[in-house]
Amino acid sequence: MIAKHIKKLDSYVPGEQPSSTKVIKLNTNENPYPPSPSCAEALKTFASEKLRLYPDPDCHALRRAIAKVCKTTESRVFVGNGSDEILALAARAFVEDNERIDSLDPSYSLYKTIAAIRNVPWLGVSSLDEAESLVAKKNAPSLFLLTNPNAPTGEWREMATIANFAKKFPGVVLIDEAYADFSRGNCMALATAEKNRNTIVMRTFSKSYSLAGLRVGYCVGPESLISALYKIKDSYNVDAIAQALALAAIRDQKWMKANALKIINTRKRITEELEKRGWDVIPSESNFVFAKPPKNTKAAALFEDLKKREIFVRYFKGKKTGDRLRITIGTEPQMDKLLNAIDELIIR
Ligand SMILES: Cc1ncc(COP(=O)(O)O)c(C=O)c1O
């Protein structure tokens, strides 16, 4: 009754969402600051009468606003029910049953699950050079999911490096820019370029716009790829309230950028503070740091100890990730509490 590949599927485990509001939640890269006040206003003034009708299936108003911010046209923009939905659609639209999906490893761990649900192999490569060598050997996947800045590491790659990779890549390169608003730059120019044939840039309202609960993501790319996504999506994949609030959020770029800057400044401070305490912190261009506690402290044990103190961070077991913790950047007072807890738990 249940498909064989679903029977043996290891489903994706999202970071814990505790019911207690006392928890300092630094485990799912949410934004610690509220969304633009214009979102609250849009919610307050949303006429419930409108809920009688289906929402705009093509998200026209929101796509026009996104196109304006990204300096492109509406026909090159797709809006999804969170960027996770776009990943699932890309796996269906751009991959044949006998093809493959690849990404860096470590990277967003959902990619592997998306491939498993699509019932195609996934290969985690350790660098873009390794991915390129597979292309040279005519062993390329048809979809490469590239997080930039990467998660959980926070590392960032220059646009020129990615452009060079995409040029040689025969399939679709989907650049997941969930965290780009916290970084030095982004690859939107690759997605909007007239000559672009295979590159999609994906963004989300969940991180820099503080709207993880709303579930809206979007991507920009060549019209041919965008219309393939439109062909297969559910008719009404983005609800009316989500469209209205995301529209309010994207129109308030000033609010989003001010919050992103606060987070970048806190990231700089927490990086320095952890380094002073002997941690190894990978330079991050994101709203989190991926950091290794000083020797004699096991990341897994520290994760549990912090949890007991109602401070949630993220731990990914495994050879490449198991010696570090991924810590979302919270408010300044939240980070002070984290540092105090670390100082009590790790005797220097
Ligand atoms: C790299 C990356 N892409 C996508 C997402 C999911 O975004 P959304 O909330 O839009 O589904 C996340 C969430 O943590 C992420 O880390």
C-alpha cells in the first residue's frame, strides 16, 4: 500500500518548536525581531469576507513587488508555500526518474530527503570542484542545490565562482539564498540575466523578513524554468493572508535591512566572544554561527546541557558536523544569556 521508497524513508527532522515561551530559541534560524509593522497592519485590515474566495492562484501582486525588488519581470518570478515547497517542485519539474540530485555536504539536510521522496539518488559532494569533476566525467546530476551562504556552515561563495560553475553545468543550478540578506552579496544578477538558461535563485520570507510562520518563499529564473514550476504546482499554493502579508513585508525593505544589520552586528560580537573562549568559529555570512567548543567539551553534551537551561541550539550528528553546534543569532540579551550559560558550563 505504501510505496517502497516511502516505507524506508528517513523523514526530515525540523528543529524543535518548544511550547514554552521561556525558551531562548536559537535552533531554527528564525529572526529574533518582529516583522515589519506593515504586516501587522495588513493582518488587522484583512477583510475576512475575502476568505470566502480562493486566493489569486498566480500571486500577481506579490510577484510584481518581488520583481521590482529583484529588478526583473513578473514572468521570471515563482512564489511558493515556503521555499521548501519550491525545492520539492524543482525535484519534480527538473529531474527524470533515472536522474540524480546533488548538493554540497554538509548543506541544508532537507535536500537529501527531497531526493529520497522523489525516489532518485542524492550525492553530497564536498566542494564545487568535486561537483565540476563529475560534470567533466559526464556524471552530472540534473539538479544541483547550492546553498549560499551555506547552512549549517555559514560559508559564502563569490558570484563569479558560482557563475563559472553554472556555465559548465548541464542541468539546473538552484541557488538557495535563504540567508543572502545577512551576507556580503548575492547571485540575483545571474538569475535575472537575459542569457541565463539554467540558474534559479531562491529566497524566503522566513529569515530576514521574520515571517517563518507565514510560509512564503520565491524564486527567480529563466521563464522556461519558472513556467515549468507553475505547470505542476497546486492551484492555490499560497493562501490569501500569506500573499497580503508577504506583499506588505517586501514593500518595507528598510525594516528588513535594519533588522538584518542588527543581526550581522550581533554575529560579529558573538563570533569574537566565542573565539575569546577558545571556540573555533567558521566565519559566517548568515544569521547563525557553526562553532566548535574548546577541547574537552563535546558538542553533543553541551547541546543537552544548554537545553536543560532552556537554551535551544542545533546539533547535527555525523562525521562532518558532530563536533560543532549551530547557534542562531538572537537578540543581544539572548546572546548574553547564552554566553553566561556557556561560562558556567565550560570551566576554563
Ligand atoms: C538553506 C535553507 N533553505 C530553505 C529553508 C526553508 O525556508 P522556508 O521557511 O521558506 O521553507 C531553510 C530553513 O531553515 C534553509 O536553511
